[in-house]
Amino acid sequence: MENAKEIIWSLSAKEDLKTIYLYYSQFSIAIANRIVDRIYEKTSILQNPKAEQSGQFDEYNPDFRRLISGNYKIFYKILEQQILIVRIFDSRQNPLKANDK
């Protein structure tokens, strides 16, 4: 049986989450918490070794896969021992902007 890989978050992904939280917390702490919690819940499925391949390949960067949580794309990369959450991107923006950071 395969072991689950550790999920790690890049600094950019952590900053993305912080930005999302700070934006929505201006309007409602409850909504901000719910959005961030849903993103964490979505990434938690990657702990199942059979699910790590479930994300779609990203058409702009085929090295990454992505999961969708509401309006957010969660970009990740499967490494040998870990799964790296690379970025959290608002899908309502220009997709090429995700490569800017």
C-alpha cells in the first residue's frame, strides 16, 4: 500500500491564501474563513495516494496540476516525497497572471 505524501505549501501559496482571507474578511470573517477552509479541505484530498493524480493538468504550465475550489484554482506539483501547493489563483482573473509570481 502506498504511503500518503506530505502536503507542503509554497510561500506564494501561503501569501495567496492570506490575500484571499484579508480581502473577504473586510466584508465578513465568516465568509473569509469558509473560503479558506474549503481550499484546505480540497487540498486534503491529495493526502490519499490514489487522489494525487486526480487534478487536471494545467494548460498554461503542464508541470502543474490543478484542483478547483469555488472560484479558485489550486495549483500543485507532485514531487517524489511530497505534494507542493504552488499557487492559489482566482479563476476570474487573466490566467497568464498566475505565472507572474
